[in-house]
Amino acid sequence: MNIWAKMMTALRGGVNEAGEAVVDSQALRILDQEVRDASEELKKSKESLVAIIARQKVAEENMAKLKRDIEEYEGYALKALEKGDDALAHEVAQKIADFENQLVTEQETAKAFADNAAKLKSATKVAEANIKRLKQQVDTVKATDSVQQAQKAVAERHSGSNSRMRTAMDSLERIKEKQSLNAAKMDAASELSVENHDSSLQEKLQQAGITSGEKQADDVLARLKKSKS
């Protein structure tokens, strides 16, 4: 059982390593997507803020209208009282009370929308600043990655060029050696050709009686006797 547990742990470790390798290889792509996701969420927050502010404005407009209605009906109530029509004045007063209750509700609604809008504005500003900094950092990371990739490519090319240079130098030396050998062969052939030509010419001269061949003993003795006399 202990062995199986260790094997399962090893498998999980392998899966984690493979997952980390994938994440590392796609780090910039994942980072870009996360920035896009954050930007999309910010866009939705701004849309919600616009909707809340719109509702706040509607509530404030309702408040203004209710205040005008209250003022208008208070005038009606006063006129009814002036005429001594208490029943009508009471009916108008009830209408005013309804307006005032609605006004309280609208005031509470407008305040709630205003408070939410203020909080969302603050959160939106923070999110915008964070995303802006994040994008700047992403640009820096991308620039650094590009520089490192370029340096890596240069290093790889330099390593490869050194290897190719060594191979080229070896090939050059082999060519030079072969050319030297060929030159030596041609010189030897030329020398042999000259020697053969001289030998052939000497034989022809001897056969024609123009030059003598090998010296004989009689010739040597005759020369020696002549030198003594």
C-alpha cells in the first residue's frame, strides 16, 4: 500500500510539473488573457455605474416633481381653508401626505443610488489604476522577453557559427592539403617528363655520332698519358 501511495504521489507530481511547464510556456498568453478579463470586468462595472447614476437621476427628478406637487397642493389646501371647506382641505391634505411619503421613499432611493455610485466610482478608479499599471508591467515583461529571446537566438547562432566555422576550417585545410598534393604530383610529373626528354635527346645524339657515350678505359688512359707529356 505504501508503494502504491508513493506511485500516486509521483504521478501527481508529474502532472503538476507538466502543468507548470505548460503554464510557463504560455505565460505571456495567459497574462494577456488575464488583463483582457480584468478589462472586461472593469467595462461591466462602468456599465453598472452608468445604470446606477441613471436611476439616481430618475429618483432625483421624481423628488423634484413631488416637491412641486406638494407645493402646488399646499396652495389648494390653503384656498380650501380660506373658503371654509374643511372637508376639501382635508382631502387635499391627504394627497399632500401621500406626496410626502413618496418623497421620503424617493429620497431614500436616491441616497442609496448615490452611495452605491460613489463606492463604485471609487472602486472603478482603483481598478483602472491597477489595470493601467498591470498593462505597463506586461509591456515591460514582453519587452524583456523579446530582448532575452533575441539574446538567446544570438547565443545559439554564435554557438552554431563557431561549430560551422570549425567545420569550414577543417574543410579548408583538407582542400589545401589536397591542392598541395596535386601540385607536388604535377611537379614530379614535369620533372620526369624533362628527364625522359633529356634522356631521349642524348640517345639520339649518341646514335648520330654527335656525342660520345659512356667513357671507356682507353679514353681515360689516353687522357692521362697526354697530361704527363
